[in-house]
Amino acid sequence: MITKIEPITKLKQNRTAQLIAELFWDHDRLSSGGQETLNKLAKMWGVPTEEEMVGTDTHLDDLPSDTERKDEN
């Protein structure tokens, strides 16, 4: 049972977005259900999907990264 709900910090939000973006490197290896779930997560967290990245000048480097962390939480 959850007794305390902690707000999502900007750091955790950025880290989650980074991990979702990294999963797109294996997008073609995922099952169709896994691809659908990844696309849903990406849309929920504001991460560009595989289709949205095609034909754009956006790179993975433009997304939040581990090096931008200010603390370990």
C-alpha cells in the first residue's frame, strides 16, 4: 500500500525521458506490443517517437542526458 506519494522532480522527469529516448535504439528489436508501449510512453513524457524523428534535424544529443544531472536523486 502506498502511504506517501512523492512528486516527480525535474531530475527524475529528465532521466525518465532520457531512458525512453535510449530505448528507441532498440525499437526494431522490440515486439509490436513493445513498440506500441514505447511510443505511448514517449508521447506521455514528451519524447519524440521514431516516426517523429525521421526527417527532422533533431538528434539524441538534443534530449536530456546523464551529464546534465546536478545530483544523484
